[in-house]
Amino acid sequence: MDITSLSLGEYSLVYNMLSFSIAAMLAAGVFFILARDRVSPKYRISLVISTLVVGIAAYHYFRIIGSWTGAFELSSAGTEYLSSGEPFNDAYRYVDWLLTVPLLLVELVLVLDLSRSKSSSMLTKLVIAAVFMIALGYPGELLSADSMFSERGFWGLLSTIPFVYILYILFGELGSAMEGQPERVRVLFRNIRLLLIFTWGFYPIVYMAPFFGLTGSSSLVTIQVGYTIADVLAKAGYGVMIYAIAREKSLAEGYSVEEAYA
Ligand code: RET
């Protein structure tokens, strides 16, 4: 997408959201490290994965903000931002998703503590579908369009197939695997599944922004702000929910922090 100018407000909105996201990801990472002892050893791997996810995201947000400041410069009159000639690099986001989405699925399946054969078969399907979902969305992200019936729409549609498959597995197979779990864990699991639907569902909606009449800079800004909000919820917010499930299961299984130090 070639954007030649942005208003001061548009430029700062994206800049500030990217900066907020770096702070949120780093703070979440510190929380996951410090909260480690509050869950029993078998759930700690989920917190380790949450820490990796927000760490990978913080790194990419540093790169995205660097690309943002490089792509635009203040006009000599100081009234708007103009393209510097250097393109804004959207690939950081997709590379980030390629690494973090499989990790988010792994931590969900691990915290559920299902039998080894069940979790590995489910994970294989989920991770393969996630890689297809992201790889098929990327070519379309590079294209601007004003209608669903465009090349952007075509890639989006292809990417939606594995997306629906992921939801099908989470609601079908994973739902039935939850039947034997304690009531409080089932409630947390239902909530995390809702958070997942709500936040993951946000990405394709943001992707469709250009189809709703948003063009040029307003489409660029909506997409950047939309993906950033979704990322904070899907990584940091989701990690906190995973922690809550791990904590609840640890308590239900008789774990206490005091015991860990006894
Ligand atoms: C795309 C392209 C349009 C169709 C669909 C998409 C889905 C993206 C999703 C991304 C999730 C990212 C997460 C990142 C967190 O780290 C690629 C936008 C369905 C669901 C959870």
C-alpha cells in the first residue's frame, strides 16, 4: 500500500499504540516470570511459553515502531507526515504471528493436561492449520482493495478456511476433552475459549477494513491500531487467563507455594 501523507493525529495514534503494546508485552513477560512459583511445576511450561510469546512480540513491536518512524517524516511546515520513500514493513507482524500463534495453541493444549497422544494429535492439526492461515493471509495484506471480490478478498477467503478449522477443533474436540475437569477449570476454559474467539475473530475483521470504504491513510491506521489491540489481548490477556487456569488447577490438585519452599 502506498501512502503518501498522514495527519499528525494519525501518525501519533499508531505510534502511541505501538508504544503501548511494547509496554504491555514487557510487563506481561515480567508478570509471567514472577508468578512462576504460584503454579505447580507441571504447569510452569505454559508460563514459560507465555513469556516467549510476549518477548517475541515486544521484539517485533520494536522493529515495527522503527519501521513506522523510518517510513514517514514531518513535513517542513510541520503540519503533516509525508512518506520518506522507505516502505513501512508489514512483514514483521506476519513473522511474529508465524512464531507466536503456534506457541499460543501449544500453551493452551499443555495447560489442559490431556493425555499425551490426544494432545499431540490435536496440536499437530492446530499448528499446521495456523501456519496455513497466516501464510495465506500475507499475500493479500500487501494489496489494497475496495471490495471483497478482489485479490485481497481471495487470499482472505483462503486464509479463513484453516481459521474455521481451528475453531472447529477448539469447540468440538477440545470441548469434549474438558468433560472430566473440575467445575472451576471448566468455567475458566470456557472463558479462555471465548477470549480466543473474540480476539482471533478481530483479525479477519481488521483485514477487511479496506472493504468497508476505508482507503489510503485511514485504512493503514485502522489496520495498525486494530491488529495492535488484538495482539495485546491475544498475547498478554490470553497469557494471564492461561496463568489463571494453571493456578486454579494447581490449587485443585493440592499445590501450595509454601509447600514449594518447605
Ligand atoms: C488473516 C487474513 C484474513 C483471514 C484471517 C486472518 C486471521 C488471522 C488471525 C491471526 C491471529 C493472530 C494472533 C496473534 C497473536 O499472537 C491472516 C488476518 C482469518 C486469526 C492470535
